[in-house]
Amino acid sequence: MNNNKVNPSTLSGFMELLPQEQVKFNKIETVLKEVYGLYGFYPLDTPILEKSEVLLAKAGGETEKQIYRFLKGDTDLTMRFDLTVPLAKYVAKNYNELVFPFKRYQIGKVYRGERAQKGRFREFYQADIDIIGDGELNIINDAEIPSIIYQTFSRLGLNDFTIRINNRKILSGFFNMLNLKDKTVDVMRIIDKIEKIGEENFMTELQEIGISNESRSKILEFIKIKGTNEEVIANLKKFAGNNELFDQGINELELINKYIADFQVPKENYKIDLSIARGLDYYTGTVYETIFNKHPEIGSICSGGRYDNLAEFYTDKNLPGVGISIGLTRLFYVLNEMDYISNVNNSPADVLIIPMTEDLSYAINISSTLRNNKIKTQIYFEDKKFKNKISYANRTNIKYVLFLGEDEISEKKVTIKNMETGEQFNFSLDEAINMVKKNNEELSKETIINIDK
Amino acid sequence: MNNNKVNPSTLSGFMELLPQEQVKFNKIETVLKEVYGLYGFYPLDTPILEKSEVLLAKAGGETEKQIYRFLKGDTDLTMRFDLTVPLAKYVAKNYNELVFPFKRYQIGKVYRGERAQKGRFREFYQADIDIIGDGELNIINDAEIPSIIYQTFSRLGLNDFTIRINNRKILSGFFNMLNLKDKTVDVMRIIDKIEKIGEENFMTELQEIGISNESRSKILEFIKIKGTNEEVIANLKKFAGNNELFDQGINELELINKYIADFQVPKENYKIDLSIARGLDYYTGTVYETIFNKHPEIGSICSGGRYDNLAEFYTDKNLPGVGISIGLTRLFYVLNEMDYISNVNNSPADVLIIPMTEDLSYAINISSTLRNNKIKTQIYFEDKKFKNKISYANRTNIKYVLFLGEDEISEKKVTIKNMETGEQFNFSLDEAINMVKKNNEELSKETIINIDK
């Protein structure tokens, strides 16, 4: 490279996709938007930059280290590190204008200066949905959320996943019964790790924070309660009547379990799991995690839960909510690495017109008609050899090529070639349009994820 | 406000819309994406943060002052201030993977720390399309661009606009004929201002840079050449044969003028205007500006042009291109301020289900069926008074409310109320679905801009 040139590099930890990969990424994003839209969530967009005092109103030490924070003039600015804090600010700021329950989704980039490593991103998309109540929010909303998770993943083509559900009130209530109220946060944190560290280390860590042998065993036994959801609930009811919080948690979980079925989530896609704690999060009731059954090592691909108060750092209003988040960039990365992204149509156009005459008017007229029929159309204008033109169609995966020569023009026809099969037809324009439309209809049924292939 | 609370403010110059405004904004964005997609452009997404040395490889002093630049550890970072420089980096970096001509669109946020004032944004969306050739790019591409501009604005509902077209080779060639080659940049810059400063100041500024009276008059006369596009071209041809660059410019402009009509751009929506210079930009041939006929004072709402070499700061490859950019955030702001955004459907859902029984299973089942029919559906779950539930539908502009009481459940029917007309029907679910679908079909014909109302 000429030493006057700047190396055109992209920052480490910043995903920048090639065009055909970007098309796939966008297909996933489109499914998310469609599903969130079907459930009546508003789309929302908040700034990427905020005043540091706003974004860091709550944040703990870990977040502070990872953030992109800087001064511009006298203003202390931070790039958002999640979509929840901006939402809290937004709802507090616009409280009087919003209609509650306020349902919004936001798909946007967030920034965390984490140590660079494979599969970890410093700029990444989160896709969040939240339902915010004013003062209160019916627990049934917690049953709708798994339905949204299910619809999202099944429409992407993924079926072999499990939404794990728990309720922190049950865990907290149980710890209360064991007189471990003051250790709740620590125990939650350790429970959260059990899948990673194993039972032995789990017991050791509980011992290290001063939990007695008897309590440790009870906790382990409790979070390992297995069975159908109904069996687990029946089991939990044996502990009922000793602690109000615990009983409340069971009631909530039972209600959610009843309605999830009505929300058409198949039995095999959700499961009560008492070991789900979302240790470091701010949840106060229902919690969710979602795992690929074949790849639990990836961790949760969609997590969330119920919180008592969204915006306490900005307002005295009591704003309970429930929400979930998908780490979209990481999800895409993981699926791609595992080769689970289907070989879907990733071409920029449905049709490439190759004019075979010097005058381009006929080709241009045809392109307008195709586009008016919602057919994505390119015209190859460059003065190259025929094989280069064909190569352009092949390399961009454009399926149909329309050749327009003197014969086609005089007969008012088109020659259309299916680049996949090699078949070639001399068609009226209407026939060609119908062929492409039919193909597009087929393509619209493609799913982007194919984990079972 | 409690003094423990942080004021939930948004930075000055950062647009943050209320939900119903956001819906409108997104409708504009959707139209842009659809049109760009129909022309076969890849969607692209590049990082918002880049190494400063990459983004500032070219930038001049003005840009440097306005940028958001900071250190994170040892890394000198800058937030992108346009989408062109990241594109140049992208194409240089991925040259071997890309297929040329490379057509991409990108709609994304860019950052400029401009002085805060009404209607000026520091974070704003740009919507860019570019066609990049490898070594060369046929001039016909320059005729396709106005067609994309036309489709974009007319689909938004705007018809009363003019795409002004010029070719810098004509201006440069003309200055060469006047022996003003060394003053080309300055004269371009002054021409660019003529609409703002008026003819008198224009002449004064030309004098100040040392242009003779005779030349000043010739320049003014030249850029004021008026008439139909064909008349202007005929007029230009009178100057032909004296300068190669000038003649090349005329040929290009004539060719573009010929094909624009084939691209179905109505005569009244484009006009050759020799006073368009895009003074500070890097264009080398065709240039475009687009104005609202009734509001030229807004300035150009879509500008662009042809450039010889996209990525010279990163690569020795010769990458000519042509592109345009819409300042989407400013466009939305201006339209909104002028009350030109139509009263389009801005509700988050098509249907609000209000369950009138304690058990919610029927309501939830109905919601699933509606969503499976692509009907955006919310269920009102909150335990509020009836009037609050109705008020929720009214305030969110949800047009149809489904009441589901004991009668509806036992008869397997729904009561559907049109909140706009007050009409209420006892329907089968299928009948209700058809009613909503028919309404959605009507709504899909709505245009977002109504400048003529």
C-alpha cells in the first residue's frame, strides 16, 4: 500500500458486515420488528449520546469502567450502554404525554468498552421490549411476554428452544423462610452461576458466604425441583402458607402458567425453572431466560423480567414494568459461526436487466414497470464483456436475468433466464412479472435460521 | 421534584420523538428503504465510532471543529460525521469481496457538534445512496438517480418539488474558457450562494476575488440561462467546441436529460439549472439539488452528484461513483414544523381487545388469531374503570375495539366498535378480521406528506 494512504480498518469489537451478510442480519431485524409490531408496541428511538449524569444516575462500578464517556466542551457525555436507562429517562421525561400501559420496542446500538475477544462486541444491537404501567401493571402482561419470545424465534425458524421462567418472589420468599433474607442478593448471584460452575462449586460458594449445611442443601434441593410445570407448582405449594412473598410468587407463576398456553406457546417451549435468578439484574418478580436446547453453552439468547420501578432515579412516580432484551449482534454472530443461518436469498435485487442494444430506453421502461410491480430491479449499465455481466448476476445471487435485445424490443417481449436452473424463456413482460412474483412469494416463506439442517 | 432525583433531560440538538411522532418518522424511513430496495441497493450498516485517523483522513478544518472526538484508553476515536467517509473506508477495506458496480444505501445517525439552534441537530439521520464503479461507472447511472429521488418524494406524497440538475464540467469548462481556471473553486463557492445572497452581492463577491467586469457579467448571464431543458442544452451548445471539459459536460447532461424521461420522472419535476454548483462538495460531474417549489427557503432536501474517486485516501484503486443524501431528521423536522405531515394512522395497534370477563382465555385466543392474520393487536389487561379502557383506545388512536363479554364468548362472536365513527357490530371473528384488513388496506394507501392540504 502506498504510504500516503490511511489503512481502512474497522475498530476491533465493532461488527461491520459484508453486503450479503448484512441482508441476512436485516432479515432477522425485520422479523423482530414485525412481531413486536403485531403485539402493538410502539417503535422508539432515543439518542445514542446522553448526559453522563442521566445515564449514570444509577450505574454501579462495573458499568462505569466499561462506558464510552467524554467531554465535549463543558458537557460530560456518555454513549448509552443499554436501552433500559434511556427508556427510564424517556418515560420520566414524557410521563404526562404517554399513555399507560406504555408498550415500546427499541432496536438500537449500545456501547460497552469490554475487553476485546472473539464474539464480544463493543458496539452491538440490543432489541428490547417493555410494558410500563403507571402505578401498577397487571401480572397477565408477564404471560404475554413469553408469547412474544416464542413468536420471534419460531418465525425466525428456530423451534428447538426453551423459555425458562421463574419468579424471584419465590426465591426471595424461600430464603426468608430459611432466615437468609440479608443474604438474598448473594445467594441469587450464586444460583445464577450454577449452570456454569456446577453443583460442587455452588455449594462451596454458598458456604463461603456463611450459609449453613442444612440451608445449603435445602436451597440446592429447592432449585432442582423438576417435573412438568404443573408438578413443579404442586411441589411449590407444599411450602405455601409460611411467607407472604413466597405465596404471592406462586400465585403469579401459576397464573402465568395458565395463560401462556392460551397465548399459543407450545408446552415444549417453556418451562418453570427455579434455578433462574438473573442475579445481577434489577428484577423483582417474573424472570425469563431463553436457551437453544442443543447449545445451552451459548447462554440465554433472550432474557428479561418484571421490575417494580423503572425510573426511580428520575421521578417519584411508581412505574412498574416487564420486559425482555435480545442481544441481536451477538445472536447473529453466534448463529453465523455455527452455520445456522439458512442459505436464504441474500441478493440485492430480484431481477437484473441486461440491455443488449445501445439505446437503453426499452430497458429503462421495463425496469420502471417491474419496480411498479414491487420487483427489485437493477439494470446493468456498464460497458463490459457479456461474461462480466453474467458474472455480476452470479456473484450478487440475482436469480433472474432479463435480456433485452433487438428481437425482444421488436416483439415486445423479454428473455428471462433463471440463473439457478439455467432455464430460459421468451416471455411477455406480464408472464415474466408473474414468474418473479411467484418466486418472491415462495422466498417470503423462507426462514432465516435453520438449526436442524 | 425531589432533589435526590436526576433531571431526565435530553441533550440539546438531539431529536427524541414522542411515540406517535416516532411512528410517522418511521413511515418516512420505511418509504425510503422500500424505494432504495426496489432499485436494487444493498442495505449497509457501518459503525458509528471509527478511528480518528480513518474518519479524518481527508477532513478539513471546519469538520474537525464540529466532530465528537475522544480518547478511550490509547485509542483516538471519532463519531462519524457523515456516511460517505465510512463508505469510502468500507469499499477500500472490502474491495476484493465487493461486486462492482456496488450499490448501497445507508440510513444512519451522524454527529456534528454544531452551534445549537432551532432546526439544527447534532445527532441526525442521513439517508444516503451511492453507486460505486471499479475504475469506471457509466454516466447512465447519473440518470437513474433522479428517478430514485422522484420515486422517494412522490411516494411520500410530495409532488410539488423540482430536482435541479447541473454538471460541474460545464461550469469548470466555461471558467476555463474565461481563463479563470485557477479561480474555479472560489467561483463555484460564490455561485452556490447566489440564491441566498442575491445577484448584487454575487457580483460584488466575484469582484472581490478579482474577476473582471466582463467575466462577471458573462458568468451571471451563463448561470441564468433559462428555458426548457432542451432549450438550455441548445443554448449551451453555442459555446461548444472551445473546451473539451465543457463539451464532455454537455454530452453528459444531454444523455441524462434523454434518459430521465424514460425513468418516468415527469418533466415538471426536474430542471437543468446552471446555477447549481454544490460549492464545497467533492463532486466532479453531475450535481443534484431538490427543492420544494413552495418553500425554496428550506434549501435542498436531497443533494448529491458524481465524484471521480471515492476512496483515494485509503486505496490506489480508482473508484468513481454517484450518490445522493437526504437529511432525514431535518426533513422530518421541517415538514412537521410546517404541518405538512398528514394526519396518518399513528396508532400502535389496529385492534384493542377489551375483555369483559374475569377469565381472559377467550380474549387471548382471539388476540392470537388476529395476530396470525397480521393484525396488530393489544389486549387491555389492566383493572381499570370502563371509561379508562375506552380512553386508552382514544388516546392511542386505536381504531377498532373488540369487546368480549359472556355473550360474545357463548355465541363465539365479537363486538367490534369503530372508534372513529362510533359504529358497533356484533360480528363473527372472521367478519371482524375482514373489516380490519380492509381498513388496513385503505391505510396502506395513505401518504405521509400532504403539502397541498
